[in-house]
Amino acid sequence: MSFSVSFNDLFSRVYVVNEVLSSASRAALVRNALTGLENIPVHYIDGAEEIPREYLNQRTLVVSMDHGNMLRPCPGSRGQVCCNYLTLNVYGGCTLGCSYCIMKHYLNYQPITVAVNVEDAVKSLTALAEKHPDRIFRAGTGETGDSLLLDPLFRISRRFIEAFAPYGNIRFEVKTKTSFVDHLLGIKGKGN
């Protein structure tokens, strides 16, 4: 199956927040992703508030930046022992529509979002790993969206894997219900 065909079927419009284009690496990431979204209208905006209300749905993809700390502790579940998992909230929302998905019960991401300031997340986690070399840090991108659903377009997981590979105390996880793994198989030295 061609990725462009499947993604063209998922989305009917894309909004790119202009701020993401202020960095050459982010701009390149967005340009490459948009080549896989051919024939879908792309709109450049200053902020998400500019998206018309009728397009605040799962057929809309928003490319933006996360201005908080992209590295967050897993919120855990009330009454459960926390596993100290750390989340890198890059993808928000999912279009897979699994009937049993817990995300749709506690997250209401509409439209689907991608935060492309990957370098901020890498700096946060590597700084933590360097500050505490005796601790193991388990982190991943699957808390607020499927880790690999949009990854063939944005290639964010590869950047994380390569950045975290030298750190013996980082265990990086991607969680998916897709078969979109081909772009990751050739990575040398994946680390943990």
C-alpha cells in the first residue's frame, strides 16, 4: 500500500502553523511530510485559533509546536502504582478508530496534531539521562497518539531512536497498531 494513498484518504486538509518554519530542520521535516500528502490543501496560519470551526475534526491535520515541556510524566491511573513512564507528546489523536481504544475516553484531539519541535524533546530527555546516569528512563511517544501512524510522513521516531541510542539508561518505546515500520528497520545502532 502506498503511504500517500492512505494518508490522502485520512485527511482532507492540513494546517501548518507558520512558527514551525522558523527553523531549517523543522521546515525540512514539514516539507518532506507534505510530499506524502499530495492533493490535500495546505493552509499556513499563525495559530490554531485560525482554523475554521467546521474543520476541527479528525480529517484535519495540524502541524505545530508544543510550547510546554514535551517530556511529561505519564499521568497514570488513579489507584494504580505509577511505572514512572515518560511521554514525548509528539502526536495528538488517532484516526484508526479502534472501538476499544482508551485514548478516545480521556483525550479529545480534534484535529489530529503533530508537534515538530523534536529537538526540544531530545534535549529534555538527554539532559535528564545525563543528570541521572544511574537511573533508567523509560519513555515513548504512544501516550496521546499512535507512535507510527504518521511517522512514515514525519520520520520523527527515527530522530528519537538515533538521538537516544548512545544513552544506555534510556529505554525508548514506540507503540502502534499499524504495520508502518519499514522506515525504521535500517537504522544502525538502535540502542534500547
